[in-house]
Amino acid sequence: MSKQNVGGPKIVIVGAGFVGTTFAYSLLIRGLASQVVIIDVDKMRAEGEVMDLNHGMPFVYPAKIWAGDYPDCKDADIVVIAVDKGQKIGQSRLDLAEGNCEILKQIVPEITRHNRECILLVVTNPLDVMTYAALKLSGFPKNRVIGSGTILDTARLRYLLSEYLKVDPRNVHAYIIGEHGDSEVPVWSLANVAGIRLKDYCPICNVPYDAEVFNDLFLKVRNAGYEIIKRKGRTNYAVALGLTKIVESIIRDENAIVTVSCLLQDYHGVSDICLSVPVILNRSGVKETIRLPLDDEEIADFQKSAAIIKKVASSLGL
């Protein structure tokens, strides 16, 4: 990423939908950016969202936010791609691949025409396929193209485990890896609380160590998006908070470990596709992937997840 803007980071959000605008709201509350630009094909929608956000400026950290266009990507530290056709009830994320890939073919060249030094952060579904598409379309180095990945799935798992174990979710350490979607993989072999593996921690808090209970929790994680869409038509709050964490890790050079989608090379036999694994994030983007010591079943499931994403990517000519 280029040298940070004087006065603070500049973040461009492409997409004035519920995810993009909730993310902008979260950015302003956290005071993470001095400049925020929202770009959308529906310019009146973008202008309306910006007006609403600007009216809250007396209550948040100073920042400039405006509805712009692709030339405003110049000098941006991070460009977030948060536009898609939207997942409907009964659709999987993979069902969105063809239509959203066509959108990215229009968006990414417009971004890179004005900025080739930024980090691209992709939220568009199917997330892993679209992250791979953005990588190919941009020609950026692999460390500067990131998908929001399973940061949300991992958060969902930690929350549900914390409810079961009755501890603060921030003290639960567990990962979802692979696809942000139906083939995602829970890493039960490494899940722990305070460094204590689940099978040893459960007796401490007087709850059963029950594989069926944990599988049920995982199914709730995997199906959470569908259940939320069924009830309110979209997901936006938690994913926006996840995006805020990713951006904060980058612009504050935190070297934070988060599960995001990025290009993998020989990760438990998986290469040349974007999937989520824990990575170290800092101002360069992905500094390093963390090679988890998975068990044999988890490796097999991870490889199956990769095969599914590769098949979809191949069908799109990527």
C-alpha cells in the first residue's frame, strides 16, 4: 500500500447498498478514516446515503465523506468492493458467480485506471471466487487483494461457542476456514478457550463435550446467512464490523491475525485459488499466511472446499 495520506487514511467504498453504507457508518464511528468516498451506479442513492452520514458528523470523529466516482480512487489506501446483485431466499452464494463476475469486470479496471497502489478488499459474493477474479483482473500482487472471507463465519462460531460455554466471545479461539459458503470448514481440532482445548475446557465450565452439539453449532454458523436473509432480506451489521476490523488491522499496521480470503500456494495441498485461512494483516496487506496444523479430516474437507471454488472459477474463465 502507498504511503498513508496526510491527515489519515482514505477509503473508497464501491457500492452504496446495505453492506457498503453500514461499513461507512462503522468507519466513521471508529474514526478510522479521514476521507470516505462512496461510489454507486445509482448516484442519487449514494448522495442520499452521504447526506445522511454527514448529518451525524457533529457526533463522530472529523472526516470528509462524499459521493464520488472512479477518479476519486486516486490516492485511496483501500478500495472496498461491496457491490453485487444480492442473494435471494433459496440462492446459495455460488449462484451469484456469473452475474457478479460481470460486474467486477466493469468495476476493477475502473479502479486500477486511477490507482494501482491501493489494497483491494472484496465483499462481493461468492466471496472467494470474486476475490480470485479481482486478483486476476487487477494484476495486483497477491498480498494486496483480500476478501472478507470467513472473518464473519469465524465470529459467528466464536459467538455461538461463547453462548454454550458461557464465556466472553473474545476469549474463544476457533476458526472457520475454506469457502465463505456451504463448504466452509470448522477447525475443531484447534478450538480452545484460554489456551485450553475444548475437550479439556468443557468439564471446567460444567457443560458436555458433545460432538453432536458442536456439529449443530457449526450448522447454525453455516446457515446463518440464509436464516438472516429469510427474516430480514439481507445481512449487513456483522459483516460491516468484520470489514472494519480488517481495515483497522491494515491501516494501523497491527500484524493482527484474521481469517480472510487470499491467494494460497501449497497450503495443505491447495494452490492457485483464493480461500480463507488465518493470515497476518498489516499495512502491506497479507504479510503471511498461518499454516494451521489441521487433522486429516479437516485437510480433506479443506481440499474439497478448494475444488468447489476452483470449479466455479474455471467455469467463469478465470
